[in-house]
Amino acid sequence: MKGLTSEHSDHFDFLSKVSERKSKHHYRLVDFKNKQHKTDFLLSQTKCNLEIFPEGLVIVGDFTEKEGVIPVLKSEINSITVVRGKEIIDTFYLSPMYILSKLGVPNRISRHLMVYPSEYRISETRIMLKCQNYQLTLVTSGNRFDRLLRNLKKSGYSGLLKLVERPKINMLDYKNAIDL
């Protein structure tokens, strides 16, 4: 990647094997800005994966013909902002998820008994990495939020994390207000 010294590339030489693996991409790089706040449009909207290591983060994808890996050392990261998507609950009366929700069971458990896929969904999760030389924004499925957060904390990024949770929307509250 442009602007990386040989010291940086030495730390991530072992990751070249990671970029060679063929796997399903779970993330999408939606924004890449360098130090001069210029957006690199070639990197925008690229499918990729985020690999988390105690030494740093690696974004693996098909960015250009020469570069398939963006290494980010832990010492270069200023902050990691994780924005959880909106949680939307739209169940129907006497649905198993509806009954469990009314009994006080958390949505993360009751969602496994939904009848229709539209009863429970989380909009996309955003990850913003602010580094000394550049800024990255990644997007993934809302269901990956908990796993991502757990992996970042386990790898020692707790001090750099900033969490933002969007409010949940319970469509039942709106339906009950209309029925009155």
C-alpha cells in the first residue's frame, strides 16, 4: 500500500497467505481517505474481510492488481468507532417471538423463534478506523456486531473502541398506538 514503510510491511509479511485464501467476503470498504483527505475511488465499494490480530488489523480484498491487503498497525490506530445498526422488530400477534418478547425474554434469544424473516432484523453495522495517515469505513451485516465487538475486545482494542448504538424500533408499539 502507498505510504507504508518497509517496517510496516515486515510486520504483515505472514499475512500474504491470508490474502491468498478464497473466502466469502463479509465486509465492504465504502470509504478510504488518505492524510490529505482525498478519497480513493478505486477502493470504494470493494468487498473485503477484516482480520483482527493483537498486532494490528488487516483488510483483505481485491483492491488493485498489485495490492490485496491493507495492513493497519495497532500503534497507528487513533480510534475505532463501531456503529450498530437499527434493530427493527415487526412481529405479529401470537408469533412465538411476540409471546417471548411479552414475557420479557431478550430479543437476541427470542429472535431464533421468528416465523418470518421480516420479524427481526438489524440494519448494517459501520466500522470507522481513524489512523495517523488515513481513515477507513467498512460496512457489514448488523448481525455481526456482537462477534466483531467481542473479537476487538479479546485482541486488546478496548481502549480504542467507541461504540454507538442506534435506537431500536418496535413496530408493535406503533401498531398498538394505531389500534387505540
